[in-house]
Amino acid sequence: MRTVDRPAHITAGVSGHVDHGKTSLVRALTGMETDRLREEKERGLSIVPGYAYLESELGVIDLIDVPGHEDFIRMMISGATGIDYLLLTVAANEGIKPQTREHLHIADLLGAGKGLAVITKSDLAVPGACGRVADEIRNFTAGTFMEGCRIIETSVNDTQSIDNLRMCLEQQLLNPVERNDTGQCYLPLDRVFTMAGFGTVATGTLRNGTLATGQEIDILPQGRRAVIRQLQVHNREEDTAYPGQRVAVNLRNVDRAGINRGDVLASPGYLKPTRLLDVELRLLDGPDDPPKYGETIRVLFGTSEVAAKLRILGGGQGQPGSTFAAQLDCERAVAAPVGERFIARSMSPVSTIGGGRILDNAPAKHRRSDRRVVSRLTRLASGDAAEVIRERVRAAGVRGMGIADLARSVNLAEEELAQSLDETECVFIEARRVMSGDAFNALCEQALAEIKEFHEANPLRQGQPLEDLRARLEDGIDETVFRFLVDHLATEDIIRTDKSLVRLRDFDPVEALNADERKIAGEIAAAFKAGGLQPPELNEVLQGNPQRKRLYRFLTETGELAPLHNRDTGRTLVFHRYSIDRAVRKLQRAYPNSTAFTMADARKLLDTSRKYAIPLLEYLDGQRVTVRIGDKRKLL
């Protein structure tokens, strides 16, 4: 993936238990109000994620204020998806609460890599309370990605404490999470609305790729195509939006009814709607009754929530704290890239049971006990780029994969894909198409076995027809792969081939003839050679004898005899190779330097009749020895 060169940027999620001061903290840090719904203001709690940002000379920090109430965990997950940094708030007068724990679990499952703990409402706590809460936080975060994190005491009524927190956040911009651009846009939508004079506007955190005005994008899972009219980032119109930024997208000619929260904007062709997802699922330690095979669970990723049947692969059952391969059968079509993280929640009672990441977003339906599928998904989950690429290409078999499709399937930019391909032993079938080295080697072995079998069954045939060989190879092999295969085997000096036949390098059909057959074949060849350019009739030479017919075909395949068709009589004339070569040499001497000649000129020079001259010249045309121009010809 190529690193995007732009000012430092962090997307920070502000999470914690309900009424632990998240919204007030964001307001104190930024001066922005994130509770925008009337119900939020009336109830004094956040229902949907709120968004604000901090700007400094070092860069920009987007702050996502996620709901803390247990009834709105779905909205919390939507807001936490894609964050790089977590501000875990804990009120000094209450300490760790249930949603504090669930929020940390969710942030961990969603891949947040850094964070700090903020003790809020320090002015409301009794003396010594902040110290006790800090100890509680240290114990609580032990063994998580936030172990040993910095802990800052704050009060929205203490300007100095807010300034300290702001300074700490800005220091994170000196070492931001490196964001990558695979060249493919992925924008889960968390809000859709209409604006007078603009039309439909969709907002979200750009997770991958870039957006630009005038760019075409897909609306998924509907599969509609749209064009970006305008972009805004932090209330400013921009020509381009980058990964990690909060962006508002004004879409041209899209009705509000045609797009919804939870939908996705993606580069054309990048994602396909699907109901099946192969995943790696990690269960939390807590559930006493882990989900079973076939159980319906809630799956949340991006800004979407969907019910899905859980199919645990490999024949076992999930245990608390375990990680395993599974397939999700969603109740409706969804769209998400490979590598996207998700949260799994039980249906009733509703609670977070685990999470994981998508390994394959276009799988076939699997049998529960298929260990090969489990092995394949284990390789995809390894995190080793070369191994993941190798597995994707291996799954494509003899069809191979185009570079663009492969890059999309592994979520890499083509530049990084090219670097990683060097470690995979993949074979380039053409400039932008690769095949697994194992698949290609197996195809080579199959082709050689087929050719050998043909030789054994047809010892007097000069070689196997190319089309016959292709028809016998694995289903799915196309002309490009077949030609590459034949050229490779010929270049490696394993086979010999011409325009229509292929044979093993050491195969010589003459060796298969016994003494009697060699004698008869010699008689047949000698008869046509003696006839020169007025050869005998084929039937006279073969005498209706099956053995002589078989040996005649052998001589034509070796090229010693050339059967030519006389269109005037509809009969086959057979010339010996010696006679044809001798005729060509005469024409070359008589008509050098592309001198033109007629059929009558050639007939007279070669001392033969029209009956033989016409098919001979037409044969030479077909062999690209001569070319006909009107009623004349010239040598090439």
C-alpha cells in the first residue's frame, strides 16, 4: 500500500459509560457541540455519534463522541469503526462501569492500537478518589492494548486540565498511525440528508482510498453508480478527501430515498454485494453460553448492522476466549472489504460476544467439516502478505487472476502487490495476470502426461493435435493460458511443437515402426517422390490396404508427404516434400527480387500441367512462400 503524503491526522474515539462526561469533554476541547438531535439535548445523553475536530500546526485530530448508554451500543460501534486512537473516559465520582468495559472490548476488537485514559469530573470527586480511579484503570487495562497508557485528570471547569489534555493529544500527531491508500475508496455512511440547493449529502469517515470531485463511485449494496459533485472536510470545500478524514459527499442526481445510513460508497467494481462472508471470529472471555453452529447473531461493521447465521467451520464449537474460522450467512446483501473488522453481538439478551475480521468477501458456501477450508482461512488470517496473496491466487486455480482483481481481493495497492508477488512463486501468464506456481506446475505435469498417453495410444502419429490436448486439460483453461503453457514447455526443451501438433522432445514415431512397416512406408514415399510434380493417384499407391493408409497418414504427419486439394476435381493430390522444395528453388532462381509470375509461367517452368500447378501454387500461398496479387504471384 502506498502511504498518503498529507498533514498528520488522527481519528480518536471518545468512549466510556453513560454520563461520564464525554460530550462535555469534547465541547471543552474543541468548542463544538456534538449533541445535535433535540432528543439528545432533552435527555442529556448522546444517542448517535457526534463529530468534532481539533486543528493545530501539527495536523488535525477528528474526535468521535460515541454514545455511552447500553441502549445505543450499536451507534457506539458505528462511531468507533475505523478509529486509530481511544480516549477512554472514566468519571472520578463513579469509576469503571459496565459500558466502560464493553467500550474497551469493542475498541480492542475493532483494532484501535493506541489510547489514553481520561478521568473526568475530577472537581466532583472526594479527595483521593482520582488516585483510586487511576489504580482501577491500570488494573482494568492490564493485558489490553491500553496497558500502561497515560492517565490524565480533567474537569471541564478547569481550563488548565483541558489544555493539558489538548497538548497531550496534539503530541500524538508527531507519531500518527500510518494511513495507507490502496487506491480503492471505502466510505461507510453514518449520516444521509438533503440540503437546499445541493441535494443529497452523505457523510462518514473515509476508511480507505481517496475521493475527488467529479469521481464516479458505487453506492452499495444497491449497486447504483453516482458522481461526486462536491466534497467538504471540516466545513471547508475540498477537491480531494484522504483516508481517515471526516468527509461530506454531495452526490449528483441521487434521490434521498436511494441511499441510507449504513450504505457504502466505494470505487467502481471494488466491492460486490454478498450475503456470505468468511471470517476469523474471536469470542470474549465473558459469555458463559457461547454461540453455537447455526445460531443467529448480530454483526456490526462499518456503519451497518445485519443479522447473520453463524457457521463455525471445522466441526467444533466456539469456546469463550477462542478464535476460529467461521462463515456468516447474512439475512441481506452487504458490502465490505477484506480485512474489515466487525463486532458480534447476541440477539437476546443483547450483549457483545466477540469480534473479528473479514477474510473473504466473495466465498462459496462451505461444508461444516471441510478441513481444507479451515486451512485456507488460517493462511488468509496469517497476516503475511505473501501468504495471503499466494492463497488468493491458489484459489483461482488454472484461471489465474488479473492484477487489478488480486489487488482488490487482498486490499493492497498494486505497487505493494508487485513487491509481495516476488515472494509468492506465482507465474505471470501475461503482463497483468498471474497463476499459482503450484497450479501451473500441476498443469504442466498434466499436459506432459496427456501427451505421453497420446504417444502410447498412437505410436505412429507425429504428435498430438494442440486442440485435442487443450480439450483434455483441466476445465477452465483458456487460450491465453494454453499458449503460455505450450510455449513454456517448448522453451524449456521438454516438448516440440508446430502450428498444429505437439510431441515430447525425445519422441520419434519412426522408432515405433517394425522392419516390415518401414519397408512399406519407404515404398509409399518413393512412389510419390518418383512422380515428381505429376504424382500418382493416392488410391493407386494405397491399394485400399489399411496398413498402407495408416503409414500414409504417418508420412503426412512427419511432413515427408504433403496432401494438396485440387478444387477443380475435388480430389487430393500428394506431393513428396523433395518435389515441393525442388519446385520452390526453381521459382526462386527464375523470379528473384519479388518478380511477378503467372500460373502459366510457373506451369511452363516446372514442366507440369494445370491440374498439378494450381493446387501446388495454392499450397505455397498457404505456406506463405508465395502471395497472390490478382492473377499473378510473387515469392515472399
